[in-house]
Amino acid sequence: MSDELEHKHEVEVKQREGRQKLPDDVKDILKEGGMMDEKGKLKLKGVSPKMLKKMKQEYVECPVLKSDIHFVQCFVCKNFQSRVMGKVLCKGDPL
Ligand code: SF4
């Protein structure tokens, strides 16, 4: 067996201008996980403010949910394995 993470999809991370709004249900998940404070400020471990700013402009065309997903949401998704060279390695399990 290899040490490589099993993943089904490699999903390209794309960018758009300006900040995108996170859906409320995603915010709730982030808050529950302690990744967002009550004011809606993101607190992701190991992510610098500069990276965070960039992340807020990023999205993926999610092959599981079949829609455009905010990268922050993808980052905390249970299918998220890692991000390598501008691509998300996604487990691809049904959500
Ligand atoms: S990790 Fe989750 S949100 Fe990201 S592409 Fe995979 S299923 Fe979609």
C-alpha cells in the first residue's frame, strides 16, 4: 500500500474578484467548530491573515455538490484532504 492519500477528485481552486459571502449554514458549522467567532471573523488554525484574505476570493466547482463552493467551505468539508499546487484533493464521498 502506498502512503498517498486516497482521493477521487482533484478539484482546481479558482478565484473571483472581491469577497464572497459564506452561506449561513456554513457559518454555523464554522462557529460550532470554533473556526469563526460570534462576529463572523474566521479563525482557521495555521492560516495567516494574508492567506485568509486570498482564501475568501477562492472557490471550487465541487464535483460532489455539483455547484460552486466557497473555498473556506471546501477547506472544512469532510471530503477535503489537502491542497496541492492549486488543487484540492477531494475524497468524493456523498455529502
Ligand atoms: S472537499 Fe467537499 S467541498 Fe471540496 S470539492 Fe470535495 S466535496 Fe466539494
